[in-house]
Amino acid sequence: MPRSLRMVILTLALVVAATSWPRAQDGAGQKPADAKPAAAAGNDAQKPAEPAQELPADAKAFNAAAGEKNPLKRVEALEKFIADNPKASPMLLSAAKAQLTSSALAAFKDSRAKYLALAEKDIADAAKRTDTMPLYFTYNRLASALVTAGIFSEEAEDYARKGLAAMDERAYMESRKQQFERSLAAFEKMTATAAGAKPESASAGAAPAPSTAAPATPATPALPTPAAPATPAGAATPTAPAPAAPPAPNYRLGMKDGVMQASLAPPAPPRPATPPRPPVRPKMPTDEELRASLKSERATALATLGQILMKRGKTEEGEKALSDAYAARPAPSTMASIARVLAESAKKAGNETLQLEYLTVLALSGRITAGETRDFEAAYRKTHNGSLDGLDAMLDERYRREHVRFAVTPFARKPPAKATGRAVLAEVFPGAG
């Protein structure tokens, strides 16, 4: 082989060896690019989502019963739920009973007998607790529920009449005074309990408080604590305290697809411990205050009866009942309901003055509809030379006259305090500001 060829081959071999040696060293000491410490890999891995908490059996049974679309079948399912789950959550049982009544009311045409049976049971239960709740309250509630549902049946009239007949002034005042006496007895008991309360003593086995005296030098080493004596045969063996019962589930009730359903609510955030409030001594209302309260309740019940009578064709008696209720100046919502019925009656009779009066009340209540607004403006024009001039001023003056303004005392800052430059915005209701 020529010498020059051998030199070329030798040179190439040396170059190859020189370039491969550093790569071998780097590969032996270098970790793969994608290799990560085990701890880092564990931290980067996505944690699995916590499984959703399963509904308890009583909540599942409630949802199945309340989720029945057919009102009649829903009534049967809710009755079965109440019978089969007497120890269910009080919240679920209360909701089931309310849904039972409303479902029977929704299907009143097809389940009239069922609803009346539920109403009679309600009245019978109320008759057993008249010492805490007057019976007329149940009658009035049943009549009001039927009117709200648009049912002006014979039973609705009967409930309304019985409720009014039971609203006797002497019995009402006696019932309220008995209620005050029970509240006063409960207040005195709470006050006596709070006054006689003592601080809890140290529990058995608790470590004694450390002494402030200098400890004496022990002369002998401490002896081991003797073992507890064995329990004699036949003696009762002390048992460990029973573990605390798990807290009852907290439910959330809401409408889904037109039916009520229960779901688990998130746990409430912890609240800071606050000292209990001292009991407040109840105050007995005066006879004048009691009569005013009864008058307001009677006006509401009379308005319910008047609406039922008007719908049942007993116009003269119904208008008198509504007029008496209107004169008693009940709550604004009741006044609006009365004014709506009487305004329609005045319109049919062609009495524009009375129609304007009732529609004015309805307008000031904020419950007037678009059609009633047109009737209101038309009645105002007919009584004011065909013009709407002064309508807003009339409404403002009427509102100021019938709504008593309350005095407001500006807050006086104490001299040592420094102004913060901040202002407080208060709203009577959302959007009033």
C-alpha cells in the first residue's frame, strides 16, 4: 500500500476517535431530556376531581315524588313519601306537605275531593292547637289560597265566611293576652336560668394548675403509676362515650323543570363565636293596638270574601264587603286587590268618579297594568276637560298625603373622630338610590 494512502487512513481514524469520545462521555453522564424527579412528576400530575357527594335516600325519594309531572300522581307520590319516611329531614317533610297541598290545588278540577279532604284534616289539626293559633287563621288561609289559585268555589266562600265569623273581638284579645303571658313566662325562665348559670368545673382527670412555688428537690426517684384495679366479675364495665352523630345534611330546595327538587347545599362557612344575646322582656300591646291589629286582619279577610262573592255573582253583597274592607285601609297589597275589583265594577256601572278613585290607588301601589293605565288616563280626561294636565301633580300630592314621612336626624360625628372623606349610600329597596 502506498505510504501516502496509509497516512490518509490513519488521519481519518484519529478524527473519528476524537469526535466520538466526548459524545460517549456526555451520553454516559447526561440524563434524558424528558426525565424528571419523581417528586416533580407527582406535583405536576393533575389531581383527580373529588367525586360528587351522593344524595341521601330520603332526598332521592323526595325528588322522585316531587318530580312527578302529573299533579294527581304527584299527590299520591308525596303522600307515600310522607308515610314511608317519617324520620326524613324536617325540611324535606315540610316541603312535601306544602307541595302536597299545592299539587292538589293545581288539579282541583280533577281532585276536588282530595283537596277538600286535605283541607278538612288541616282544620281538624288546627282545632287541636287553638291555644297557640286561632282557628279563624286556618279558615282565612284556605280561602285566600283558593282565591290566589283563581278558584271561587262554594267551599272558598264557606271558608271565608267561617273565618270572618270566628274573628270575635273579645276572643281575639283574650287569645293575644294568653300569648303574652306565655312569652313572659318563657322570658322569666330564661332570665332565671342565665342568672343561676355557673362556670363549668374542671373535668375529671384534667391537669392541675401549675404551682408558683419553687419545686422541691426529689429525695427519691418517682415511682411508676400503679395500674388500674381490675373490674370485679359481674360489675358493669365502663363504656367509652358514643361517637357524635354525623351532622344532618343541609339541603337546598329549588324549582327544576317546573317541579321542586332537593340538592345538597355546600357547608356553611364557620362563624365566629358570639356571646348569646340577653333575653328581651316582651311588651303587652295596649287594647287600642290590639283592636287596630284585629281591624287590619278583618279587612283582609273581608276583601277575600268580597272577591269570592263578586265572582260567584253575588255582586251587591260582594261590593259591600269590598267597600267596608277598603274603608278600613288594610295593607297596601290588599288595598290594590280591592281597588282592582271595585274599579272594574265602577267601570261597568259608568261611575267615572269612583273608577278614577280606585285606579288612582292602584297606580300609587305600583301594581297597575298597561290596560288599567289606559282606563286610568281615560277616566282622568273625562273628569278634567279631556286633558291629562296635572295628573302627575295629583299623584304626587296624593302620595305625600297618604304616606307619612318619617323624621331623619343627621348623624353628628364626635369631635375626636377624623373625617374619612367617605359617604354612605342607603337604599330603601334595591334601585331606590
